[in-house]
Amino acid sequence: MKTKEKQNIVEEVRKTAEKYFRKGDYYCSESVLTTINDALGQEFRPEIVKLASGFPIGVGKSGCLCGAVSGGVMALGLAHGRTKPGAEMPGSFPNNAALHDYIIEKYGSTCCRALTKDFDDFASKERAEHCIKITGEVAAWVMENFLENDVIK
């Protein structure tokens, strides 16, 4: 696959995840997981979104782990997770750690509370746009990971 084609796929995934969140169809974690599942040809039924529904706003509105990051971890599991007890999963830990480290480097934290601390009003349009951007960034990172690791050819 050519570099330009890969870039187009990554950008389309970014835009799709952002669109889901911006429209209010899904929250951050749900947007990432649904977008990646769709990009994989719905390897799993669309109801997989249920798995991501408890993670928005830092795990059930607790302000802890960013929902987009949680969605990214679940999405990475679609390719790098295991399906049998005790099975090897050599790609799981390093790829999930790489996502974590990427978000830390880019935004300084993976904690929802820390990522949104500069917004006085959590309901503000500015805060929403910030979270939409992070959601798109995570989905794009996961897709780039899949393309680099030949999960998608």
C-alpha cells in the first residue's frame, strides 16, 4: 500500500471518529471502537459498542483514564488481543503501551481530568472540540498502527 493511500485511510478514520462524537451519536470511547470495528469490516457485530459505553469522561464520568484512550485500547485488542485462555499475545502489551506513551507525549496525560483541566465549563463547546480532537487522534493512531503492522493490507 502506498504512503498516500495509508495517509488517506488514517485521515478518513480520524474524521469518522470525530464525526461520531461531534454528532452526539457516541462518546469518545464508543466513537473510537465503532470506527475501528467498521474499518476492519465489522469483524465484530456493531453491538460491540456496548463494551465501550462505560468508559466516557474518564471511566463512568469519574475523570480518570481518558475514554478515547480506553476506546483505543479496546480497538487495539481487536487485532492484538487473544481469544483463547493462555494464548500468546505478543502484540498486545507493546502496542497498548505505545498508544499510552504517544498520548502522554502529545497531551501530557491520559487522565480525563488532567486533559480537560483548562476548561472551566465541561459542557463548553471548546472542551467538546478538545475531546473530539483527542478522539480523532486516538482512532488515527490505532489505524496507523494497524497499517504498519499489516493488520489491514
